[in-house]
Amino acid sequence: MEELIQLDKDLMIFLNNLGSVTWDSFWLFMTEKFYQIPLYLVLLYFFYKYFGVKGTIITLITVALLITASDQISVLFKNVLVMRPRPCRAEGVAEFLRTIEVNCGRFGYFSGHATSSMALAFFTGLTLQKHLKYIFPFMVIWALIVSYSRIYLGVHYPLDVITGLATGIILGFGAFKLHTFLVKKYG
């Protein structure tokens, strides 16, 4: 386990230091949930187009449950179960990072950004893929970019992100199954 943690720290320092001032604004943009609103609105339009009013209401409820679950699970692990300091606060790591994010936070295992973005990517990708050919790979790439932004900005280790991505996949798949059931029954 010690070797894995050291590898995580070394990989964090390496990946984080690949950044440059030229790219800082892009990665800050990608990590900010507020700037993702246009994407969410486009997705909402597609849900309305393909599932109608009832299906869109079911979608909104499913997404609300999905995001709440992904957020609360990552908060539980961060602040109660694991309590691993973020790299931007960790002695022996922080001094070697390009920390871009102003708000570092206290604990980081595991990334809520990675969890919620991949959960949304899997849910929307699976739900809309029969209507939109490239939506699934597009959404997964988007989630990977959002997730990498957390390493770039110096606030999450690679293992924080990988765990968040895996958790997001599970939650997103579950939300897809729930949505499919609800739309068949009530949509």
C-alpha cells in the first residue's frame, strides 16, 4: 500500500507539472461547473426531444438523484471514512506542485468532480446513444477532461480521480437502468 501511495504522489507531481500558464485558463474553465450549463441545457433539449415532457421530468428527477448520490458518496469518503489531505495541502507534495486552484479544500479522496461528471456522462451517453450516435464517447471524453482538470489544478491525486471515475460509472449505469424502468412505466 505504501508503494501505491508513493506512486500516486509521484504521478501527481509529474502530471501536475506538465501544465503551463498558457493552459491554466482552459483547465480552470473545465473544472468550473457553472461553465458547463450550456452543455446541460443542450442535453436537456435532447431529453425533451426524444422523451417528451414526462420523460424529461423523469430525467430531471433521475439526474437530481444521481448528482446527489455522487456528491454525498464522495463527501462521505473524503470527510468521514478516508480523510486523506489533498495534494495541495500534503507535506512532501504541495511544495512541488503548480497549484492553480484558489480553493484547495481539506480532504480529497475521492474526487466529486470525477464522480459526478462520469456519472452524468454514463447516464446521458447510455440513455441517448440510440438517438445520437456519438453522444456516449463525447460525454466520456468530456468527463475525462473535467476529471483531469482536478490533477492539473493540484487539488486531487490520480487515485482520487480514478476512484471517482469508477464510482461515477457505477452510479451512471444504475441511473440509466432506473431511468429506463421509470420511462417504460410512467413515460
